[in-house]
Amino acid sequence: MNEQYVLYQYAACPFCHRVRAFLDRAGIDMPMRDTMRDMAAYRELLVGGGRATVPCLKITNASGETTWLYESNDIIDYLSRVAA
């Protein structure tokens, strides 16, 4: 994977749990930001992604361009493709 990832999430969110469970099964380790406990992470998500909804995957490519991907199933599908 030539990209860098950060998962914005919080512990009690069932959709976030779905993504974290996938990451565990796939053996993918990535930084996570808890938007309920870390207000700086919450603000970064809101400003960068335009929504405060979690889970959200921040994708930064090799040239520094950033994409914000929402929806647990979309995140799982994306990571399944790039990790293959």
C-alpha cells in the first residue's frame, strides 16, 4: 500500500467496530483517532472531511493528496482491494 491511512472512529460505534474487526482479521495496522475523546481529531475530521460522521478513513496518497472515505462497508471494500 503506497498510501497512508488514519481511521477516525470511536469505541461505542457499531459501524466503527465493523471496520476495526475487519482490520484485525486482515492484519492491517493503522493509526486511529477517537473523535469522542479527542476534540482535535473531531475538528480535523469535520474540517477535512466535511462531516463529523464516523467511521471515516483518511487516505493520503504519495503526492500528499487527501481523500476522506465514509461508510463502513465502503472503507472495508476499499481496504480489501488495496491490501490484496
